[in-house]
Amino acid sequence: MAYAYKGTKFEDDPIVTNGCGTYAGYRAHLRSGEDTCRDCKDAANSYWRENYEQRKRRGRKVFEFNPDKCGTNAGYARHYFYKVPACEPCRRAAAQYMADRRAKRTA
């Protein structure tokens, strides 16, 4: 006889009967440490397949360079991330940031 700890009391083997054949039933099987039934496995597979298809249709998010923060160290980092040549204000800001950092470290 196996026991499962449920908060402040122990219960005998929990059996999932409510929701079998759904993804929630599948998760309930996993939470209770039981073997999943075929209906729940099929429901979980269809859930994952549908989720995958939705993500595939949505496609990748396209990021574009936005010069909002140009003239700051963050702007320089954006230039680097998007592989865009850094503008002069961003290069000066990055050089000043590194000089301040070195001065702070040696002090």
C-alpha cells in the first residue's frame, strides 16, 4: 500500500477519474504519480500538436534597430546587437562608460 503526502495528511493511492481524456487529466495523472491512461496521452499529444501549429503559424518576431537610445552605452549595445555600425555619439558614450568603470575599479 503506497501513500501520497497531501498537505497535512496522507491519502491512499489517488486515482484520477475526473477529467480523464483531457490535458488536465493527463497533468493530474502526473501530479499523482500514476501511469497515464491512453485517453489522457492522446489528449496531451493533441494539445502539444495544436500548440506547436499555432506557434509555427505565428512565425518569428522580427526585431529592427531603433535609434531611440543613441548617445548612450545602451545605444552602443544596440548597435552591436543588430550588427549596425555604431554612430559617433554612441561610441563616445561607450568610451566614457568604460573610462568611468576603469576609474571606479582602480579607486
